Amino acid sequence: MTSLMTNVAAIAALDTLRSINRSLEATQARVSSGFRVENASDNAAYWSIATTMRSDNKALSAVEDALSLGAATVDTAYTGMHGAIEIVDEVKAKLVAAREPGVDKEKINKELTELKSQIRSIAESSSFNGENWLVASAGQAATYALDKTVVGSFNRAADGTVSIATLDYDPNPASTGSRYLIDDLTGGDEGILTSDGYALAIGAGQLWALVLSTSAGVHQDEISLSSTTTNAQLDEMISVVDMMMSDMIDAATKLGTMNTRIEIQSNFVADLTDTIERGIGRLVDADMNEESTRLKALETQQQLGIQSLSIANSNSQSILQLFR
């Protein structure tokens, strides 16, 4: 039946053209944005996963920055500790030399004074971004009793909860309980070079410390020489300095190990960030080869649809021939 009121062919052609235009718009959006899933309406599940993982990747990027900062801080502390070890090694050699009969102990003491001054200078200058892991000073009082930490990773558990993991450095040698190279907070008890614990450990007659703390209540005897220094006192000083050296080497080893851990973790976080980025891409990125091919096909279908609609609309004109 041919009807003037209802052009079935035109309705069918128009419906087809609308469908083609919708597909063409979606394909053009994918080509222009590069995303197969750009909004939640495209694929709610994939969009949710991708959005969460992008947020996690930003957190991991911050972790990378924190690891870089931590590596610089640890490098600075290690450099200072290594320099201090070399000087304490010189101090021990001077004390051994002072043990020789006839040696002018007061001249050696002048050298010791310069070496001890240099140790403090190295320790106090071993600071990065306000963080000094070698000297406990008034500015660090709030965190004095805590281990040093570096942000190591950002973790998301299976239940969706997140946590921050840290790399910890505990500069606490077991022999004395010392935590820093120099302690200017508590009378020197928590500093390797300012502690009297080494002298107590060997039962020395005096509470020897290589460097005196600047805090109140200092009760140590500073390692120094005079013409009246006895061989027994020298032996005590040498033993104390040797124990200090042992703990300094232990602390330097911990710093070196932590630096290696930071480097390994930094490389892992960088690789993990890239892996997550690739995973997000697999979920939401558009295949440009496929989309470009589809775009060409849809443009052709659109042209054919327009022609089909034009033909369907012109068919009604043929009815006029019946009335001539």
C-alpha cells in the first residue's frame, strides 16, 4: 500500500541514519580524545578502575619524589659519617703515637683539638633540607627519640584500604644506646662521640668522650692530652676511640645499606608506575587503527543513508503521476 500520510521507507531510512550518526559521533569522540572509555557513561566499571588507578599513580609519583629526597638525605649523612670516621681514625693514630716515650703530648693535643673541631664541623654541616641525621640539636627535640624514616611506597590492599610503607634507619649501636654522632640535647649520652658509655663499658677511671656536648649537664671528660697524661689514661682513651670507631662504622654500614634499599625501591616504584599506566591504557585507550577504519566506514554509511533517505522522500512524489 502506498500512503501519503506515512512514508514507511523514509521512516526506516531516517532511523538507520540516526543510528549511523550516533555511532559516528562516538567514533569521532574516541578519535579526538584518544580514549575508548572517557566518561563513566562509556563503561562505568572500567572508568571507575582507571580513575582509581590514576589517583594511585599520582601518589606513587609523590613516593618517587620522597625517595629522591630520602636518597639525598642519606647520601649527605653517609658522606658526613665517612668523613668523621677518617678523622677519628687520625685521632686514634695520634693517641697511639702519644703512647711513645718522650713524645710531646701537648703538641699532639693541639692536633687533636683541630681534629675534634673538624669532626663537629663535618657533623653539623651534614644537613640536607633541614634534616641532620648526625647531630641531635634543639631543633630536632620533637623527633629526637624516633628512628629516621623515608617514605618507601603507597599500598592499596584488596579491600581498598591504603597505607604508606617506610624505609627505617635506626642508628642505635647496641653497645652504648647512642643514636647520633653528636648529642647536644641530653648531656651527650645519645651521641657516639659525646657518650660516656664507652668508658663505662671498659671500666675506665674517667668518663671519656671524644667531643663534648654543648647541652647542659655535661659530665664527661673530654679526650685530651697534657704533660701529665698517664699511659693508663692513654690506654683508656685508645680503647674508647676504638669502640667509637666500631659503632661509627656500623652506622655508616646501615646508611650505605639504606641507600641501596632506597635505590632499589625507587627503581621498583618507577617500573610499577609505568606498569599501572600501561594497564590503564589497556582498559580505556582507543585503538586508533581500529577507530580510524571504523570512522571511514561510518562516513561512507552516512552518505549512503542520506541518499537512501532522499530516495525514500522522493518516492512519494511519484503518486502525483496518478492524478495527471
